[in-house]
Amino acid sequence: MQRREFLSRSAALASAPMILRHAGASRRVTALHADGARVNEWLSRFDQVGRSAGGINRVAYSDADLAGRRFTQQLFADAGLATRVDAAGNIWARIDGSQRDATPIIIGSHVDSVTDGGNFDGPVGSFAAIEVARTLKERGEALQHPLDVVVWANEEGGTVGSKCAVGEVATVNLDAVARSGVSIREGIGRIGGDIARLETAVRRKGSVHCYLELHIEQGGTLERTGRDIGTVIGIVGLRWYTVTVTGFANHAGTTPMDQRQDALLAASKFAVALNETVRAEPGRQVVTVGRMIPSPNTQNVIPGRVETSIDLRDLDEAKLDRFAARFRQIASEIGQSTGTTFEFQELIRSKPAMSDDRLMAAIDASADSLGLSSQRMPSGAGHDAQELGLICPMAMIFVPSVGGISHSPREFTKAKDVANGVDVLLNAVRRADTL
């Protein structure tokens, strides 16, 4: 299809009245509202699961994560939805569609958290998905397609559950230690998965109609522009590295400045150089050095070893490749000038994922039908949706984050914005069902 014709059809879809087709019949329906107050009440109760003095700590495979999963499975049960846990530890429930052999629409998110995080990143989308299914079930409104609701396992540790679900388990280091202190391999078993049967969790390309995910923005764009809803145009690709800088530990008082092999100095020069390199080129690319651990980490010894991190993100995979290569070149140059060596270990590689045009039009139209303002925007954070984009059309819905704060105990989304997001997800699902 030519692009002009495609855009014309997308625009027509966005402005057309909603028509749902059931068993050969068609009927016009107006926008529906879900019970946003119910979702907000769930979030309020969930705030106590995994809460500690530092914030929410439902890190993957921890006792708090297990408690969070039990809480969520009870919400499924209260909605009359039977759940199953796949071999990767993802929680699933299905409402059958009216069309025989139709591929499913999948909606969902995650409930695990970062260390000392907040209560909205993940649970908003997961609970909204349960509420959408509950609303459709209570109204007796059958979609043409089956509706699968999923709560992904270990999103915060590198979208592990969704990677397994799309057949990308080879990109997951199963022996890596999660924040809970257990390996991913052990953790999957702990939450009810089966590492020996991961192949059974895979959804093949073409086996899914589409994927939609509601999420808090985790940034300040919507709040700044005063918009209710963000329609995500794409999700950045992600590269995570651990970089080990090795020098020589020696006495701080007896080693002349020109004879030092200071690993911390080299790592610091490296961090500054990465920042300058990325800022020098126009674009949305970002790099973060968020961790730097010197050894022996004492006042009167020159650091002989430093473990540091790189978090690189952009929508353009070629640009990610180019920056990653340049970072290694910078490391070599700094190593030569400081008498140190740099060793890179790639932890995570996620490809950028662009949203489907028709699904974005469905989200825009759903927001408009509810009287909500919206804008299109990229996602600077990684999400399970980008993994699903490898096997099916996908799109995401953002709702505002107060102050643009996320991955923090101060993370907050207003109740009205949560309710708006649930309503948009509900109506976007209904529109997606007709595509």
C-alpha cells in the first residue's frame, strides 16, 4: 500500500464512528467507560506490597514480588478470569472471541519494581488491563478476537518475561543475578515458571493480532504540555554495558602523580567523554553512567579497579551501533593515556520498536471520543511492548507523571489520569478489534 493511501485510511479510521462486528453483524457503539475508581483503589492497596523505608521494593523474584503476583492474581480471580503461569513466569488470562480461529489481542504490563521505586510504573498498565477485561466481561461484550491479559515477569531486569515470550531467550543471561540476589534461572522457577520448558512460552510471529500497553509516561512532557494522553510513536533501543577499568592499586602518598595507573581517574574521564560525545550530535540519543564502584575504595590507596556502567538509548539502531563502537574507541584512547585497560560486557541489547500506524490512530480516536487531549511522542524508557513489536503490531498509551518523576518513591500519577488511561485502553482495544 502506498504511504499516502495508508495515511488517508488511518485518518479515516481515526475519525470514523466506532463499529464492532460480531458474527457477521455490525453495530455502532459509543465510547465506553471502565471503572477507574476501582483501579485506583487497587493501586492504593497495592502500595503497601513491598513498601519499605526507601520506597517500593518488589524487585523480580523477591518475596515482595511473589506477594505482588499473588495480589494481582486475586484481582484476576475477582474479575472471574482464570489465570495460568507460563514457563517464563508470565501470568495470563483469556476472554474468548466470537470469531473462530482469530489471533488474540494482548494487553498488559508488569508489577515488579526497581529498587526503592514507586507504585505506578507497571501496576497502572497491569491493573488497567484486568479492568478492561472485567468491563467487557461484565457488559457481555464479546470481541471478535480473543483478549489475552498478561502480567510480564521481571520487566525491570531487562524485559525478561516478554523476551522469552517472543522467542528472544538467547538474549537473556539466565545466570545473571537479579536484584533479589537469585539468578534469573532460579528466579523463574521461584515464580512458577519452568526453565526447561521455555520454548512452550513462545508466541510466534503472526500469531498475535496486536499488543497494547498502558503506562505512566515516566517523564514530564504531558504535564508540561497539559495533554491528557500520550500516543507513543516508538520505544527506544537500549544498550546496557558493565565496563571494568583496571589499573594498579598503590600507596596514595608515595606514588608520584606521573607514575600512577588510577582506574577511578580513567573511569571518570570516560564518563565525561561519553557525555560530551553524545551531546555533540543533534538528536534524542541519551547516555548515562549511573554506577561507579572503585576498589579498594579507601582514602589512602589509588584505585586499582573500577566497575562502571553505560546506559545508551535511541530510536535509531544504526546510531546505537555507531555510538557503541565510538565508546570502545574512547576507552582505548583513555586506557593508553592513563596506563589502564577497559573491558566491556554487554548486559542488555533491545532493538528500537516503532508503533503501528493503525493502532496509533485507534488510540488517538479513542482519546478524542472521550473528550481527552492527546499528542504523539516517543518513549525514552524501555517497555515490554518493544519485545512484542518483534512479532506483532504494537502501540502504547501514556498518562502523565507528576513532576516527570519515576523510578522513585515520589513517582505519582493522579487518579483522574489513571482513569483516563484505562478508558482509552478499553476503547483502543475495541477499535483494534476491527482492524
